[in-house]
Amino acid sequence: MAHLASRRTRVLTLPVGLALTASLGFLPTGTAAAAPAEEPAAVTADGPQLSYVVNTRAGHGTVKQVRKAIAAAGGTVVTSYDKIGVVVVHSKNPDFGATIRKAKGVQSAGATRTNPIVPQATKDIGAGQPLTAGQARAAAAEAEAGQDALEPLQWDLPAIKADKAHEKSLGSSKVTVAVIDTGVDDTHPDLAPNFDREASVNCVSGAPDTTDGAWRPAAGESDHGTHVAGTIAAAKNGTGVTGVAPGVKVSGIKVSTPAGFFYAEAVVCGFVWAAEHGVDVTNNSYYTDPWLFNCKNDPDQGALVEAVTRATRYAEGKGVVNVAAAGNSDHDLALDAIEDSTSPNDTTPVTRTVDPSACPDIPTMLPGVVTVAATGAKGLKSSYSNYGLGVIDVAAPGGDSTRYQTPEAPAVSGLILSTLPGGGFGYKAGTSMASPHVAGVAALIKSTHPHASPAVVKALLTHEADATACGAPYDIDGDGTVDAVCEGGTQYNGFYGAGVVDALDAVRK
């Protein structure tokens, strides 16, 4: 995030001053009739107000009965997603979680935060860099016929052959990619032509707010979602930057609080909204707060995993391909033990050792979600990018320190250039920036194969990716010490998954 200091940050000695941000439950089977809810005894409500997700068997009848138990336990229903059996609740009862878990019809329940309702969890790495007027003029002078003015600075487009793909197709306006993020400024000249207002919403409370413009970042809020949206679908209109899929639609689903927290109730709302409003692809460049890793054997964290899993599966069942950033801690997510000293990030973190297979980063590590690692201008794994054999599906440009991976001229920065609120442009880096490249390629695949299911789109995404071998021992800073170990072969490995996505193959029949 450009201007909010993350609480999951460790600073490296990068010349561009980059701060690196660190970045299953299952749907119930069967359709058994709901038993009458067991109403707990009345309780006092003298604690801080917290938000909860309460997971029940799917179906209106069960949810209706559980509502009575929620009220008796001192809870107030904010909204309920009956089709997936997830109820969003506020309560001041300090024992609400323990009480409601005992109620009939409740399968799991957990607090979505450790701090009362009153930072950030995006997957970019620290402060962005605005484009200077001099850089813009120089780029425009280099632009060739058919290029947008700033396209010469976008080394990431030829890195995935998007420039060649655009000669064949810009993508279909019948395809929509939803940016589940900090909000999108749809008034930006590069985004306005492709913006899908009907598929946009504010989900911060856990319930959809369809007020006009509610999907935009407010003054002082993060520019992250607007940057992501430009990478996906900035219009090819002769000015500004060009998106990976500049002919598709993009929508904004705002799920981040003003302080930059992505809580589970908002994330669930975002996926359900996308599922029910014609979205084809979602991009998720964040992790769900307040836990970097959510352990399924913890009653609170396990409930969050369950709720978000239900939401992603519901979306995929409605035809949505979900794409997510892998994270920026340079972690090997295939290890069975990782130290997390950053959670919970909304109160006081504690140090714990977790097994990512049992404590996933959500939604990134959930079944069916496409997990994306980042590469730099030289095509190597970005210095910060998480990795892991069996975890990473594909890779895409996310940028890196120009010192580590310098692009070819006329590009001047190793970071990713895209749109910023208010009509501006700027550079960012992170797996946050890699994921929208993949979402854009998925949108091109969907444009080429409009009737393809999510499973087929994901299969094509990996099949068409350019296989990338591990290469020489990974010493990105050249100090003689191996910085990460890549496991696997050329066709599939822990750094690049099935390879770097290929936009040109995506538009070929």
C-alpha cells in the first residue's frame, strides 16, 4: 500500500527503499433438515463490540433458526449469506463465540478481528513511486504507432507477450474482472471506458453497499486497488498506460477498511457479490486480517477459513476464476514450519510457528484459487516473492528493485507502472502487482473461450504458461549467499509453478 505503514514489514537494503510486507474448511455435505436451534441463556453485553462469522448448514431454514440463537447469545445479525450458510454478526458479549458454537445448527463460529470495531494487508511492498512529468514526456516520445503514451515504460507487457496479444485481441467487453481490494477510482480516464458499475460495490461492513461511488477509495485511503485495476484493464486509448486485457470490463469491490484491514466478513461479501453479478474473474491482492496464517484447529481462525472457503467455492461454482497473490515474505510456503511474528496485526502480535498446510494464508492458499508468484524485469523470481513447490500455480511480473533486475530501455524502473486515483500514474511492486497480470490473462482466455468453465480457464492458464526452469542457484543480491531454494523441474517448480503466463497464447483459438 502506498501510504499506510504495514505492521507486517521488514525493511531490506533496497535502493528504491522498498519495505517488504509479509504477506480448510469445507462445505457441508448432504442437505439434512435443520434441527431447532438451542437458544443459550441470556447474557450481558458489556465487552467491546466485535464482528463474527457464524457458519451453518446452507439454506434459509437453518439460518433462520440460528438467528434466534444468535440473538439469545447477545449477537446482532448484520447480514446472512444463506446459500453458503455464513452469517455476519456483531456482538458485545465477550463469550459470544464460545456460546454460539454450542447452538444447534452452528458448525463453526469465530471473531474476525481481535480489536473492537471502530495495517493494511495488501500484497504490494511499501511506498509507491509517482511517475514524474519528465518520465512521462520521455515515454511519450518513445511511443510507437498503436502504443499508449506511457506503454514504453511498461516492460511487464512484453514480458508476458501482451503487446503481441493486443495485435490479435484486446479482450471482450462481455468479460468482467472484479478487483476485490481497497476500492477503484472509476473516474480515472484509463479506467472509465471499461468500468462495470453494475458489478461494483462496497463490502467493508460485510453487507453490500450499492451507493453510487461507494466502491471508490475515499480521500486519504489506499491507491492500491486503482493500481491493480489499471494493470488488468486500462483502456488502450492513445494515452496513459495499457492493461493486460484493455478490452475487458473491470469492477471495484471494496473490502478494505479506511485503516487498511481486510476482514473476513468483507471478503466473504466480495466473493458472493462477484458470484451473483456476472463477474468472470476476481483478483485478490491481499490476505485476510488479522492472521497472516489461519490455523484450522483454532476455533476463531478455523471459522474464518471455513467462511472464506465457502465464498470462494460458491463463486467458482457460479463460473468465477479466483486469482490471488502469493505474498511478499520470501517464504517457502511448502515448508511444514514457518515462524509468524506478525499476527494478530490489529492488536498485539505474538510469535508462533505454523504449518502452512494446516494454517493457510486465505484466500491465497484455498483450494481452487490460482496462486501467483512475482517475477522481475529479468524474468527471475522477485526478491520478496513467496514460493513453494505444490503451492505456486503460475508466475507473472510483479516488479523488483531496479538494482536487482534492471529493465531494458526505454523502461527506467524495475517496478510496475499503472493507474492511481485522480488521473495519476505511479510505480508499485509486489505479488499484488503480479496477480492482476494473471487475472488479465485469464480474462483474455475467457474472451477467446466464452463458454469455458473455471476449470478449463485455469487449465489453459497453466498449459499455455511459458515453462521456466529454476536456473542457477538463486542469489538475487549477488552477495554469494543463496537467498531461496527452487525445487522442481522445468515444467513445474516452486518459483514459477507451471511458468510465466502467456497473453499471446491466451488469444489464440
